[in-house]
Amino acid sequence: MNWIKKTLRFGEKIKRIIKKRASKEEIANSDWTSCCKGPILKKDLEDNLWVCSSCNKHHRISPRQRFDVIFGKNNYEVLKTPTPHDDPLNWSDSKSYKDRLKTARKKTGMSCGMMVINTNIQTVKITAVASDFDFVGGSIGAAEGEAFLYGIQHAIENKQPFIIFTSGGGMRMMESLISLSQMTRTTLAINELKKNSLPYIVVLTDPTAGGITASYAMLGDIHIAEPGALIAFAGARVIQGTVREELPDGFQRSEYVQKSGFVDLIVERKDLREKLGLLLSILLKKNSAINLEENETSEDSKTLTKAAS
């Protein structure tokens, strides 16, 4: 009779999985989400820029939502980026990589995990890029690498500062070394931007991890972070298991990372537009307070962050 019991248990397991998936879909399609005090209307959260009014948690948002908040609705042009081959390695695990991409595109309305725009802050024209965590965990593949390089090239050709809003779990395993090569390619592209004396500002959002942290996320002239954002390379449990020590409270959160010297400023979402405008005015020598002969040499990030604080 063992096989009957095993079959019944397997059937119950399938029911639980289906029920769990159904509940997730119901929550995603409902008017409610949850935070520190339980259910909260998505409309109320949106009115507060997707920041909890009770605990100040900065919820994850899509690139369009982020651009609407910082640059204003209809105040930016989405640039069409190159689209390389979808599945260069014909990857398949529990489902094919092509199916995963189809699901991600349907969910986000984006062709890849990065959106590149042309916009302005306080009359300063800029190129900006943001990643969507809902697109295969914000991971980086060939398409995202091409989008980033396209954005850098656009900034260089138009002599514009470049701002990136990072989010994602690292490189995309379905593309193996093709994905890992994007770390090198993005680094070389940033070097070209800096050779042209154009500012490169990084805004770290929750979560920024893995190969993203190990490449373009830590190469900025200025590093800004949203409050409470996870900023890491390896996971906390992996590190704790390796060093065999208890990790400090708030380890890998933006406040802790700032104390370690990897983040210059922590800025709330509502203040980000103003801070970015001020930093750009300093970096581009448009602020009269620093536009003096003795300050003609480039300011280091420490001086800039003091001026912006």
C-alpha cells in the first residue's frame, strides 16, 4: 500500500503548490500589498512614491515608475536598444530560457531587463538607465549589456552625464560566460565615458548584488543609495557560513555599506531629483559657489558629497 500513500502525498503536494501560486497571483492582481503593519492599499503606497509612511521602507518599483517619480511623467524619451539572440546557449532547466524571457516580457512590458532614456534634470540633459527586478531577477545577460553600452554611447555622442539605477541579483546563469563578459564590457564603456569627462552617477536600489556590485555599480563618481537597500556581492548566509561568525545588525544594508565607505550618500526617494540636480550642477561646474579658478581641478567624491549634504 506504500505506493498509494506516496501517490496521495504527491497529490497533496501538487495542491499546495497550485494554491500557493494562485494566492501569489491573486495578491499581485489585487488592490492591496503588505508592509510593516499588514495590508496597505497600493494606491496609498503609490501616492507616497511607493514608500511606506510607517516604516519608511522603499518598495521595489519598475523603471517607468522610477522615471516618473524622478524625471516626471512624459518628461523622458525611451530609447530603443539593440536586441541580440535570445538564447545563445539553448539553455533549458525546469523550463526553457526562451519561455522565461517570454514570461518576463509579458510581466514587465520590456524587451530586456534594462530601460534606457533620454531626459533632463533642471535643464541638464542626461542619459539614464534603470533595471527591473521583475525581469528574471534583474540579472544581466547579453541584451542588458547591449542596452548599457548603447546608453553610454548615447551619453558620449550627446555629451551628457550618465545616471544608472541599479537593481538585480547579478549575472544571468542561462548565458554563462556571455553574461559574465558583460562585467568587462560595461567597465570598459564606463572608462570611455570618463575619458570624455562626463559624470557617471550610480543610484543603488534594493537589491543590488553579485556581478552587478562587482562591476558597474561600484565605478561611479558618486554612489547614492536608497534607505535600507540591500547592497552585496555574496549572500549574508554564505558569508556567515564561511567566516563562522555572527554578522552585525543591518549587514549589507545601505546604512552599513555607507559606514564601510562604499556609499557616499543615502537619499530618500522624494529628495532624489533635487540631490541629483545639485550634484550634476557641481560636477558640470554650473554651481557658482565652486566655479572659481582655484577649483578648476576636478573635485573628489568626498568634497562633492559634503557640498550635497
